[in-house]
Amino acid sequence: MADVDACNLTENEVKILADRLPIEEVLQDLSDFLKVFGDPTRIRILFLLRDRELCVQDICAVLNMQQAAISHQLKLLRQARLARYRREGKMVFYTLNDNHIGAILNLGLEHVEE
């Protein structure tokens, strides 16, 4: 246990705070989740999808990027459960997986713009 004499926490407070931490598996999942937000291209895609469903070709056009690069990023976003897709013939349309993702983007933007 940490040296509780070094700061102001009592031994009981240290235990209470430690007990409030999520379990290690949840912390690892959260860390992996947040890493997905660490790429500017993925952030751009998420912001586009926050407002509306888009097909891959439209995302490519808006971001001025090749389809292979966008498809790779979309695959990572799907794997992280941040985006989902639906097929309509040969077209594939993407949207955010749920409203939480848009809220996370909005909070993050609000924080960095303060």
C-alpha cells in the first residue's frame, strides 16, 4: 500500500478510492476505446458521421482521401463499435453506432476549445 503519511489521505480514504476504480479488464477496454480517438482521420470521419449517414465515396470526397485509406479507418471504427454500416446494393453507408459517440465528440471538442 502507498505511504499514506506522505500526503493527506487516511488509510481508509486510500482504500475507498482504490475500491472505486474499475476492474483491470474494464480499464483496459476503456484504454483501447480511447486509443481509437487518437487519430485525426478517424476523428474527422466520426464528426462527419455525427451529423448524417454517409457512403464511403462521400466520406472520401469530403476528406479528399483514397477509398482504401478511408475503408481501413472505417474498419477500425467498426471494430471499436464506434461506427456501424448498412448495405444498399453495392453501396455501403456508415453512421455512428449510438448517440454516446456524438456526445463524446462534443464533450472532447468543448474541452479543447475552452
